[in-house]
Amino acid sequence: QQRDLSTNHQEEKDVKVTLGFAQVGKESGFRAANTSSIIAAAKDEGVNLKLKNANNDQEKQVEIIRGFIKQGVDVIAFSPKVEHGWDEVLQEAKNAGIPVILSDREIEVRDSSLWTSFIGSDFVEEGRRAARWLVNGRKTPGKEVNIIELEGTSNAAPSIGRKEGFEEVLHDHHSYRILDSLIGDFTYRKGKEMMAAALARYGRDIDVVYAHNDDMAIGAIEAIDEYGLRPGKDIKIISIDATKKALTALSIGKLNFSVECNPLLGPQLMKSVKDLKAGKEIPMKIITSEKTFTKEEAKQEILMRHY
Ligand code: GYE
């Protein structure tokens, strides 16, 4: 009997858990680092990963999830493009008995039992951090400060949260005014395009750019350069993610403040997937701890940043 037990144990060990991951797109440096982290962690942890990319198309993402349900994967994880529109497909996953993990973006569904766990950041707090730096650093009290906000993908959790937290802090500081909020879709190309449009319209009235991610901020820096103003000096720039590109811009004074959003979620995701497979309960929210960076701090951090 002793021998039988150990044989069973060995067999159990050899059965790999299969994770279907529906990645949202390829919009940013954060996303590239996130995808690499998931692939590497799956390999390290012996998780059988099926990874598909929706190219920023919600319908496609739903289709990918449906495919995973059909294949009968053990766990489904995805980074939802937007907050709404997931009830139906997640009900299908639930009916099939497949647990769902939300990776880096949250959703709004009628029944919260349709997902098991969220792994990612506190977006509202990120927005607050961006605004706190701005209001704490002011030199000329009373002078109006005009802000251009470059928003991420419409209706995506990070866009909603980062806007909310930023506005919440500015609410008590009346000299700050958001001149315009433009949708840059988290991409370098759109960030640059929107910033060029803002400059054409508001020109030297712009004091600050608040970009919901680094890629848009890098685009904005280029647009400001091309317009003939000095990014980081004539126009202050705040951005979220803290990728190596942004920290580099910060270290040379073209960006002014960086709020970290950690994309390296692979190890935590694989741990949760294995725990689910083993029948363990996992926390409903796993929030990553993150920092902020000024110029001097960026110089140190760059040495350790791989993405
Ligand atoms: O900040 C941005 C990306 O969902 C937290 O999506 C993520 C955001 C990230 O493309 O760069």
C-alpha cells in the first residue's frame, strides 16, 4: 500500500497545470515586459502556458477566452481591455468549472463570483501619487497651472483609476486646471499625435503633461521637442509605469516624475494558478507594491531595471 501511494504521488507531480492567458495587446513597454514575465515564470514553474494576443480588440479577446474554455484549460487569466462586457463569456467559463484570474486590469461584472482573483496595481493610488507630486512641488503659489492629460485606452481600468485619483487630489487645489484630456490609447504613436494636437491648440499655455503611461509620455516629449519647447523645463511631464525608457528620460531631465506600475506579474500569477489547481483558496486581490521616482532616484533605479 505504501508503494501504491508513492506511485500516485509521482503521477500527480507529472500532471502539468494548463493556463490559458489572453493578453490584451502590444501597446506598451509595460505590456512587453508583462508578456515576457508570464512566459518566463510559466517555464520556471512548469506551467503549461497557452498564450494568445488580442491586439487590443475586445471581441478577439472574448474569442480567445472561448477557445480556452473549449480546450478545457485548468485556469484562464487575462488582462481585460476594458472594464465592461465580460459577463457572458465569464459565465461560460464558470459553467465549465474553469476559474478566471484578472491580470493587471480589473472589470465590472454583475456577479463578482465570475472571477477568482485580481493581480495588479492600485490605479487610483497611482493617479493620486502623480497629482501629489505636482501640488507639493509648486513654486509660485496662486499661479494657474494648465494641464494636458494623455489618457490610456477608453474605459480601461487603469485609465479610469488614474484619472480618478489625479482629479481627487487636484480637487482641493483650485489653481490647477485640466485644459484638455486626450485619448492616447497607451501608445507612443497616439501620445505623440495627441500632444502635437494639444500644442497646436494651446501652445505655450500648457504647463504640465500628465500621461497615463510612459509610451505616451515619450511620444509627448518628442512632440514638445519638435514644437520647439523644452520637455521637462518649459512643460513638466509626469508619467506612470517607470519603464527603463522613462527612467532614462527622467535621469536627463526630459521627464519630471515617474510613478511605478509593476508589469512583472508572472511569478505571482503562476503561484496562484498552482494554488487553484491544488484546491487552495487564493486572495481576491493581490496588489503589487510600487514606488515613485524623482531624477536622482531614477539614476539609481536604471541600473537595476531590465525593461
Ligand atoms: O500601465 C500601460 C499598459 O494595464 C496596468 O496598460 C496596465 C497598463 C499599463 O499598456 O502601459
